[in-house]
Amino acid sequence: MHAGDDADPLDQAARDFLAARPQLFGIAYRVLGSAAEAEDIVQETWLRWQNADRTDVVEPAAFLATITTRLAINAAQSARVRRESYVGPWLPEPVDTSADPQVGAERAEAVELAVLFLLEKLNPVERAAYVLREAFDYPYKQLADVLETSEANARQLVSRARKHLAAERREPVSPADHRRLLEVFLTAAQTGDLSTLEDVLASDVVSYSDGGGVRQASRVPVVGRPHVSKYVAAFAPRFWPGAEVRWVEANGLPAVLVSSDGNAFALLSVDVSPDGIEQIMWVMNPAKLAPFAASLDH
């Protein structure tokens, strides 16, 4: 049978879905900060798309993005409750961005771990508004339709999100400076070199370790240059001997994957401003690390 007007509508539906899939993952991942949860949302979107009446859908990609965004907002609302009982600090799940630096978006916005971590403090609707506007370039009218609100309110949501991020985040630095500071920090951390650690850390630096209650990791954030440098130096003799270190790209920035006997046990990522390292993120929860480490070997 020849393809043509008689082609299976489900084939066309599958093609439309596959074409939109990178964007759908990109939206859900940014709203949820979790690749695993984002995959679930994308799967659910596909099921709904298969069962939808597609005859009146003019723009499949826009229709699919709307379903995904609404599902992601609902999932984020229930995730908030689950994360309240999470053991220790919750950090976003890292993704390898070397193949797709923008993670399915128009711009590589809202993909850095530090930004996803901040977005988590916004309510899910503000988060979705920010993501669709800043990463996917949605006009406010379309944004209002997706969020089922007025255009004026859509503008308000984006503006609130921008203000929150601007208040919490200092000017970022160039990727070269970022990598250089992370290299200096890594060497100083491995050798327990207190004075070099103090040199590269911003005065109000915070170190977060996400062990998910499975790995031994600090269950409270460590705050301030003196505390963080002593903390990092103190665990050097236990943490680094026998560890293999691999430079990777995580969420658009250089990061360090730390393994022992071929098994990843930490991803080290930092947020840097002209004042030095502002945040240190140790992702140690195996559920977040394993998929990241596996994606590097594909």
C-alpha cells in the first residue's frame, strides 16, 4: 500500500510526536528538575495524543507542548509534597548536554543546575511561565492560552520569576573562568588545601550534598567561606583516595564526575560569579547519578 491520503493516521500522529519530543522533554525537565519525571510526562503526553481527537489540531507541536506543560505543572505540585520528606538537600537531576546544549529549546535558558535549583523555589505555574517564555520564546498570548490565564497575568508570572532569579543570582562568568575556578577548587579539595579553597570561594558560598538518604552526605547545607573550606578539607582524606575524576558537561557547564572502581559516586558542579564560587553542588543520589553516567557512555 502506498503512503498518501490513506496513510495510517497513527503513523502521522507518531511522526508529529517524535518531531516535538525534544521540546516536550525540554519543557518537562525544566519545570520538574528531574529527567526521570520528565520522561514519565512525555510518555503520558504520547498516550493522551494517541487517544485525542486530532482532526481539528492545526499545530500538533503546540498542542503537545500544552499537554506536557499542564501535566508537568500538576506533577510539580505533587512533587513539592514528596520533596518535603526528601532526606537532606534536594538537587536537580543532571543531564548530559554535550549533544543537545539547549535541551530541546530555542535557547539554553533555565538548564543550568543552579537555575533549576532556584526555579524550584517558585510555584509550578510561575516556573512553567518562565520556562516557556525564556527558553522556548513563547509570545505572551500563547503563554496565556497554555496556562489558561489572561495575557496580563502571564506577563506578571514571568516578571515575578525573573525578579526572583535576579535577586538570588549574581552575574555569571565566562565558561573558561568557570572551568578554571572549578579546576583550582578540585585540586585544592583533593589535597585539603585550606588557603586555596578560601581563595576561590565567595564569602557566602553554600555547599549542598544530595545523597537522597542513600549515600553518606551532609544532610544540611554548609554555609559561608570558613565553614565550607574546612568541611571540604576535612573530608578530603576519606573522599578522594582511589577516586577517578572525569571532566564532563552537565547542564551546559563543565562538571566533574567522581567514580570508584568504575562506579560513579558523585557529580561535582559549581555556580560561579565574579566573587568566586557561590554554590557547590554534590549530586550523590544514585537514582540521579546512574542515568547521567550511563548517558555519557552512549
